[in-house]
Amino acid sequence: MELEKPKTSFLNLPPEIREEIYRIILHPDANRVAGRDEYTDYDYRPALVLFRLSSQLYYEARRIFRDLNVFVRIETPWPEAHHHVAFEGHVPILMKHARAAAFKGHSLAVAIGAPHTLMQEAEPQHFVILLDDLDKFASTWRYADLTNPGLNGYLTLTLQLRDPHHLPELCDEVRAVPKWRQRQLLLPFGAVKGLRETVVTSDPATTAKPFFSVENELRAAQQVPHASPAACLAECSRLKTEGTKLLSAGQYHEALALYTRAWEAMHVVVKGRQRHAPYVGSNGQLERLVLRVQLVANTVLAYLKLEDWEEARFWGLRTITTMRQSIGAHDRDDLDPEDEAVTGFPAAAPLGRIYYRTALAYKELGDKVAARRLLRVAAVYMPNDPNVRKEIAACALRLG
């Protein structure tokens, strides 16, 4: 007689296994929704079905959810700050406006003030983000400071730690936020320099005072100035050189990753097909311009090697369009190659390579007319290059 196998249910699993399953389901990474150009959002609706299955599952899963998902509420006097943070910084906004202002589930309240300015009289705006995205928020503020030097000198920052789950009716003794969590919440703001004032405090109704050691670590980081333009350009050049070595070795994806870091070194943030470039003053602008053109030329080559013709075309044409706009010819198809080529441009040689490599992408995509037009401009930049002449002849033959 065959014995009946005992039935297994989720609640029969050992607690530590159930907890691991909760952590997989409720982690922000599992609920992040990817969009174009590295924009992301969150959708917890499928995961939070756990909360409705039974009381036991609710209490077990809630504890894990609170541990993994830490919220930060930001208050700012700028009405469109949340849009700037979301678009330029690629920071997912969980809630905003009145709903965010009423939210009490945050572990850190960030208040940005502009005393003695007209902005201080504006109605405060609120939005909520996850701790997982706080570094990106701080980086966005860093780039805003680079774009508007001196602005931070008019701003104050108040960071208030709090325990959103403290219940005074059950326990009247407040506890300090653990030091490791305080470091996660406070230290990203070390990237924000030159503020009028930074205040670190806590909600006395829910949380004990912050650790002085963490506050001192934050203030020390804020005192470190931004890297000089010369240092940024040197780091960009180093990363570009390392990327070119990888490109020559056939490690194309690795080369592209280093080129992205090279862009970031000179304060150009590349996200998918979006590129955000804050203005960082006039120092080293010529060197910066040359490096940018060289990076585009190498990026287009890497995509050609990967046979990703569409990405090669996109990044090459982006620079070509910018050059055409600079000479007032972005909407002209009848421009002579000699008039389009800016041979006196400081980065004329890599610009010629961009035209040539973008033409190759067009050819692979089946647009021989566009390819031939770009090749004729490339020939002005590189009149002695045999590859350019060869491709021009090939396109002419195919066109009859």
C-alpha cells in the first residue's frame, strides 16, 4: 500500500526560507520597471498581493518590506524640481505634491531652503523617492551646482532622521537609527558642496539624536571641493585611452563602458540615448570639445564593430546634426561638401572619422544616398584616406 505524501504549503516552510522568498519578491530591484534611455519606475502591485493572503503573511512580509524599502521625502521651493530630478537625474518619483506632503512613511526628511531669496516665499513642493535612488538625487544636485556655480551659497539643507514605524502608544522610548543606516541616508549629500548651511537633526518624537561621527563624516565630504577642470579632463583622457585599448583588443562592450565613464568624468551623463551635459565654465573648454568629438568617433566605431548599425548611425548623426546647426545648415540637403566640412575645427580629424563611420552605418542600413553624402564630406576632412575614396566609389557604382 502506497503511503500518501504529506501536503506541503508555503506556511509549512521554515521561517528563514519564507523570509528569503519575501526578500526576493519585495526587493526594489524586483519591482523596478525599465523604460527607454535607462529611465525606471516602480510597480509594487503584484508583489503586495502578499499582504492580502493572510494575517500571518501580512505581518511577516510587512517586516521585510519595511527593511528593504526605505523612503525619503524631499521638500524644495522649486515648483518643477521633481520634473528636473526625474528627467535629468533619471530618479524615479514615487509620489509628489499633496500626496507626498501628507506621507509619513519616510525615514529621512530632506528640506531645501532658500532664505533671503524670493524662492523662500514659494509654496513648498514635496516628492518621495527610495533610498536606493538617493545617490542619483545627490548627483543631480551636484550637476545643478556645476551648471549654476554659486547657487548653493544661497541654499540651506536640513536632514531629519526619523523612525516611521515608531509607536509611542506601545513604547515611549525612542531609539537611534542604526549607524549603518544613517550613513546610507546622510552620506550621499557629501556630493553637495558650498551650501549656506547644513543641519542634521532627528524627529524627537520617533528617533534619538544622530551619531556625531556620521554627521562629521558628511561635513568632511562636503568640504572636499569639486575636481578642477584640469583634473576632470585628465581623467577623461585616461579613461578614453584605456577604452581605446579595449576597442583595439576586440572588447567592444567593455570599451563602451569606459567611454561612458569618460563622459561622466567631464560631467556629461549618458543614459541610453539621452545625454545631459551641465555647463561647467570656460576653463578647458577647447580640450573638452576635442575629447567629446574623439569619444563620439570611438563610440561609433565600437558600435560598428558590434554590427549595431542603428546605434552607430544615431550617435554619429547626433554630432553631425550639431555641427550642421552650428553653421546654419541643419535643414539643407543641397549643401556642397566643401561648405559643410569645417576644416578649421579644432577636432577636424576625429570629426571626419565620425562622418565616415556614420556613412558606413547608413550603408549597412540600406540608405546609400545618405551614406554617399556623408562620405563626400568625410573626403574633404580626410582627402588622402584610401578607405573613404573606396567607399565613395562603391556607393557610386551601386547607385549607377
